[in-house]
Amino acid sequence: MEEPSAEGAEGVQSTPATTAGLAGRAFIVLCVISFLSGFFTAPFGSLFPVYIDADLGEIPFYTGYLRAVMLALGGIFAVVAGRLCDLVGLKPILLLGLLGSVITGLVFQSSSIWLLTLLVVIMGASSGHWSTAGQSYLIVSAGARRLGLGGALYFLSSTAGGSLGSVVTGLVKPMWSFQELGMGMTAAMVAVFALAVLLLPSGTRPAPSGGSGLGLWSAYRPLLQRREVHLLVGLRLSITGFWGMASFLLPLLVYRVSNDPSTTAYFTALSLAVACGGQLLTGVLRDRYGRFWPLLIPAAGIVLSAALLGVYTKSLMGLFVFGTALTTTAWAVSTLVPSLIAEVASPEEKSRLVGLGHMAWSTAMVGGSLAGGLLVEIDASLPFFIGAAMAAVGTSCAFFLCRRLDAPGRSN
């Protein structure tokens, strides 16, 4: 398949900056905001399961329930956000999504299930807008020819921010309570939101296809009828379903083996730091050699890492080594998702396919989080062995998707 030009990749969504490409203002500001958001919300990712387990004394299923609520709403609102990006443009939806990160620190201020659920509802709804608008902004601002490296840098900014933020979390947690940590997170994210309002280019309002109404079914029906979309969604559902279990369980298992919250934060920092290199390498290889091997090798690596984690769930060294390998390979596959979307969807469909993909991601994360919370109480190895089988299905979807995209005469 002939790779679309940068202009073709933008389609009706005009570039949200005067200069497109990796050196353009839109792409640079997007990555800076993503880095800062990842940095200041890192304590939530690494310590929320620990907070529920250690401070509140609840079982892992309680954490899984809260994550499920957030992820389910993220998926639902991602679909809505995909259409809203068509109707009102990318920047307003991106800012709406960033609001959820502003209140992330408040989860450490309450032990009430009702208040925590309310905060999670708001965060979940906002996360769908952030993911859809952020990846749509990436596709438009980076340009199709550099979307491999552009996707790597975009995800790298978030990963690097989360990694560095986890290191700082590990350093300050012995001195700060969860409540003090949450207050600092909220204050910092208010500043990040203001920075996004001031610096993120607005661009011009897109001309939506399919009328001016929301019309979700009519907007998404053509996508749901295509085989390439089925394979892309299958890839997201299977691999992400396992990642939903693993990302929830790995910090918890590290904490249980080490009995030290700081060790949990250091594990998150190490795994994300190594994943940064994997993301960058994957993006460069995709732009230079195409998508096939840069996608299939990490996907197969997820299968292997999952099987080995199933063997070493009670070993701190095993959890660090194979947990880091899993994080690196999972993030490498995620790096290529925006470029796959750009190839599968026509120009006016890209934001909608991003929203649909995020809904699949959220659905899988919900199921994975809930299953992980239940299965770990039966046998800590069981989620990882099941995850290896799920990742094998995802690897097969990736293989057949690449074959269809490379079929002679195919076009969006």
C-alpha cells in the first residue's frame, strides 16, 4: 500500500499549527504537556494499588473495581470524543481530557468509597477525551511519513515523565504522606493545564463529515464493517486485556514480595525507563523498514515475558526483569498503534478510529483489571499464563493485519 502524504493524512482535520512535522510547534507542545502530565500523575499509577491495599486495607478486587469504573467510562467517552473532534476541533477536547489529570491527586485525600468513585468517574470520562484527542493531534501534527518516530516520541514523553515521576515518588514517599503527595500532584497539574491553554495551538475548526449532529452510529458504522478494523480491534482487545491484568498486578506483587512502597515506585521507574528506549527504537525501525517486524517481534515478546512472569511471581528479581521486559514490549506495540490507525482509516475517519480503538483498549483494561484482582487470589501465576495465550491471539491479529495492509491494490 502506498503511504499517504502528510497532507493526505491530515484530511479534513487541518494541522493544529502553522508548521507540521516533528519540529512543529503543535507536536513539540503536545509532547511537553504529555511529559509533564505523566510526571505529576506518576504517583497515581505506581502507588494507587498500594494506597488501597496498605492504607485502606481493602482487597485487590476493590482496586480493580475502581480501575474498572475509570476505564469503562474512558472507553465510552473516547467514542464520543472521536466524533466531537470532528465537530469542534482537537484542542477543546484535549483540554477537556487534561482536566481529569488535574484532579488525580485528590484520590489520596479520601478513604470514602463514594468520593473515590466520584473522582474516578470524572477521571475516567476525561481520560477518553485525552486519549482520543491526543492521538488524533499526534497523527495530524507529526505527518504520516514520520508517524513511527512521532508516535514513539509522543508515547516516550509520557513514559519518560512517568518514569522520572516514579523515581521522585520513591524518593519523597518516605517523607510525605499519601495526602501530602496528592496535594502536590493537584497543584502541579493546575499549572500544566494553564500551560496547555496558553501554548497549545488551536488550528482551524474541521469540517465534519456526515452532518453536524453527533450521529454516533452513522459515523462509526462504516468502520465497523471493515476487516482491517476488526483485526486492529482484536489486537487491542487481546493484548490490552492481558496488560490490564499485568499493569495492575505487577506493582502489587512487587510490594507483597518486598513489603516496601518505595521498591514498587522504583520498579515502575525502571520498567518505564527501559520502555522509553524500546519505544524510540520501534518508531525508528518502523519508519525505516516498515511496520511488519517492528510490530511482530514485540508482540511475540509479550507472549514470552508473560510465560516467564508466571514462573517467577514470588521472585523480586524475576518480577523486575520480566516485568520490565513485558512493559517494554507492550509499550513498543502501543507505539505503532497511531501509525496503524493512519493506514487503516481514511483521512476523515482517523479521530473516530482513535476513539473506537481506545474504547477497545478500555474494555480490555476493565476486564483485565477485574480478572486480575480475582485470579491473583487463586494463584498469582494464573493471570500471566492466561495472558500469554491472550497475547498469542493478539500477535496473530497483528500478523494478518499487516498482510492485509500490504495486499496489492489496497487503499483506504
